Amino acid sequence: MKSDKPTFYCDIDSTVNDHYNRILRNTINGRCNFDKANTREEILKDKVLPLAKESLNILSEKYKIVFLTARAYTNARNITEEWLRVNNFKYDDLIVVNRSIDKIKYLTEKNIVFLDDLSKKHETHPPYTILYQDTIKELDRLNINYILFKGDWKEVMKRLGYE
């Protein structure tokens, strides 16, 4: 049965979890050991960002919640599902792609909101500073309704009409 709810697509890294500390733990002299950083053991240490779970629970009353994440490593889907389960996230679907730009093809419905930090290079820069400009240009070109997440779920909820 198809849901009549609009879809809220939500990124994971630096949007619902603090993966920045995982990257920092595995970075020496500006070079991250991604093979280690992206292991199950390391990922399961990621903390939930403040108000992320609470906000998504509220949004789930109005929206279908779909996590849309770029994680190009072995077993990414299974590890992500485990992290979401361990942290008690409720959601309708999970889509795992290899690159940020690969998310675009899933955002073609009319009635959606897409939330993503769209940031990269966390081994040398904090989240929300260096952005995936190619993805942003394509979102703008296709007139996709997105919110650029900058670390503040209160601001997201305010933008969506929740006070």
C-alpha cells in the first residue's frame, strides 16, 4: 500500500550522527585511515546528534522517513542498519549509495524534503565547511526541495514549521 505522506529524505553522517569524531580518531597528519574508520566497530561508536532522533520521531507523524546515505565501503548497508537499530531510530526505508551525487536520482518525487549536510573532507575540515558543490548545483538545477543541515536540528524543525 502506497503512503500518502510526503517523503523526508535524511542523510546520516554529520546529519543524525557525529561521525566527525570517528574520522578524527582515525586521522593522522591530515590522512584518514578510512579502512579502519569505516569498520563496524568504529561506526557503532558514533553518537547520535542532539535532537536528531526526537526530531525525526516528530517528523514521522507527517512524513515517510527515508535515510539516504553515501557510504562506499564493504557491508555499508548492514552496518548502517545495525547502527540505526542500536540507536532506536524509526524509519521507513534506507538507501545506501556510493557518492553524494548518486543521491539525486532518488529525489525525483514532487512532494519531498531532503536534509543533508552535503559536506566532505572531514579529515582536514570540520563538518559543514567544505561542501559537495556538484550535488548542490544539481539539486538547485532540478529545483529539489532541500535543507542544508548545519548541525542544528532546532533550526531544521523551525524551517519545517515546528516551534
